[in-house]
Amino acid sequence: MSGQDDDRTLVERMARGDRTALATVFDRHAAPLTRGAWALAPTPDAARALVEDAFVSLWDHAADVRLVTLSLLPWLLAACAGSASRAVPGDPLRYVRADLAATSEDDRALCERCVVDGRSYAEAARELGYVPSVPTGTARSGRASRKAVTRDGL
Amino acid sequence: MDSEPPQGDDLRRLLVTMKQDVLARATPRRGPRRRRSGIAIGVVTALLLGAAGGSVALGLIPGQEDRASAPAATATTEPMPTRSPDGAPVVDSPSPTPTPTPTPTATRPPYASDDPRTWTISGTEVGPVALGGAVTEETDDLTAAFADDSNCPNPNVSWWTADGRTPIIVLGQNGVVTGIAVGDFSADQPGPTTAEGLGVGSTLAELRAAYPDLTPVTGADGQVASGTPAWTIVRQGHHITFSMRPDTTVTGSVWVSDEAQEPYEFCG
């Protein structure tokens, strides 16, 4: 167990009930996710609720999460966007674009589909041509694992 | 919304409180129950944690805006909204009846598995160790910061120590964590604290100021123990009990459990 584990490994650890993994994921993604949620919610309290609910949803469904890319941020942003009660004016990614600039092209494409176009994470993954992968028992980092997707093929 | 996202200290404070909420809402997963085989090694460590009825520790919990995570209709890989429509907070109704907890104001460092000073004591957990979780899985998370002291002959108790750190004692029954103690009444050392920053070394006056619902723990005779009096609060349906060092008003141990009374001995 390490704070340096990649997001896929952390998801697998959460699926096994490891709450330190959830804490690590929170530390890693909460700040950009909060910025992202700020554009999706009408009030600060609503933004906070979106962020918290996204992490709790991740914890609750960790066993079923299959990442398309190495980062959980698109999944978390998709969760926030899916829970947002209504459309808000302006670019919904405006506060998080600086964070996304440091992510992969695939991550950015996923975020655009999920947050801007209103797709679910699975829909975005399918539209972008990612193929579901069989979940592994152990975490693997690197390019070979990059295309991990959804167990249900959604 | 019109306002810009928080930055700097404002963001940091927000993240701290959100993290506490998220971890409080992340219910432990119940693994298969296993009784620890527990080979007693070494000498029996008869540790007296309190006198005249036992020690009690009070604990507290983040206790703010506890929201229930609504169950998802189906388990899919999709990000799923979990908030109930009205986002209504769920308030546990333990005994004694808790009163609203003051909003934590202290800024805590980010959680680190190898630094117990960053761990939060809540009604459901101490850092990575959660009530109701499998002992082996929960205590496994302590190894980044502590070593298991195998001298305790009680197979249901594991005693975790490290130089310069407040020890952690985990009590289990049928392989499930039923109690977590922070501190063993020895000298103050850095360790986990509540969201309000209180723990081993905190004075009774500090506890009273932070927790209006602080309640004395009484023995069978209805009296507070004279040697190591203890006070408790209830958070998320569980007790957090602060036990004083003998004949002092300084916390020597913090106990998280369904039982308000911390065991008089763990290994005896």
C-alpha cells in the first residue's frame, strides 16, 4: 500500500474495503474536482455536496469501476455532472481546465464528453472507442492498463 | 454560480471538512469473519488502564452534516448520484442523546497513512481502523506507522506501538473490530485527534468547551470513577470516551466503541 499507487490500484484497494485508498484518492483529486463542481452547482453548498457524493459513490461502487484511463478525475467529474441538478451557464469546465491541461488527451476528451456533452462515463468511453477490459486482481501501471474500461461494457 | 472556486487556505479548510464527511460516509465493508488465532507470545502484559471501575475515554467525531449515502439502484461502472433528493442529513440517535457538534475549525494536515498525527478520531474509526471491519484487514493498515506488539496474550487484542507515538489498541470479537483505544495513559506523544484537534493530552476543560454534550461515564453504582474518571460523547451512534489519567483532568486514552466504558485491562 502506498500513496504513490496509481488510480486503478487505489480503486482495487477500495473495492477490498481499504479506506486509506479512499483517503488517498480524495487527497489526489478533491481540489480539481471541487473546482470542477463549482461550475456545475448553483451554490457552494451544492458544489460541496456534488464532490462528496462523487467520492462516496466511488467508494460504494469501487468493485464495479473500470477506468478508461489512468486517472479517476474524469470518472469523478462525470459523477458530479451526472448529479448536477440543472444546467449552469457558461463553460462547465472553466474552473478545472487548468487542471485538465496537465492530464492526458484521453482524460480531457472524456471530460469534454461527460461534462460538456452530458454523456455518462460509459457512453463517453464507448464513443471514444475504448474497449472494456477484464479486471485484474493486481494493479498494473503503464500503457498496458490504460484502456481498462467498464465491466458491464456500458 | 457567480463566485470563484475557493483557493489557498479557504480551499484547504473546505477539503478538510469534506474529507471528514466523505470518510464518515464511507461505510466499512464487512469481510468474512475470522477469529484471530492469536498465539500469545511473551510475557503477559498486565496493563492497568484505569482504576476503580475502569477507564473511560471520551471521543468525538466530525459529526457535521452526516448524510446517508443513498444506495444505488444498480451496481454499475457508471458514476451514480448518491445524494438523496433533499440531501437531508442523517442524525444518529444514540444514548446519551448527542447535541450538535461544533463545526471543526482547526486546519489539519492531509491524511497520511504513515503519520498518525494526521488521523482523525471519529465515532466510527481511528485513522484507517474502522469499527465493524475485519480485524485483520483493518489492522493491516496500521503497519505503515506502527509495529504489532505481540506481547499481549489476549488473541482478541492487538497492541500497536512505535517510538514517539501514542499507541493504538484494537479490540475485536469474532474477528470484527469492536473497540479502538488511542493511548495507554503513558506520556503525551503525538497521535490521532478528533476533528477538533483533541485527544491524548487534552484537558477536561478543553473537552467541555468543545463538546457541550460531554457526559460523564458512570459505573454500576452510578458514580464516576474516582481514580480515572471518564467522559463520553456519542457520534454516529458510537461512543468516543476520554479517560483521564489517574487523579488528573488530562486525557490519557481515547476509546471508540459501542461501549462507553473502556476495558479495565486489555491483555489480562
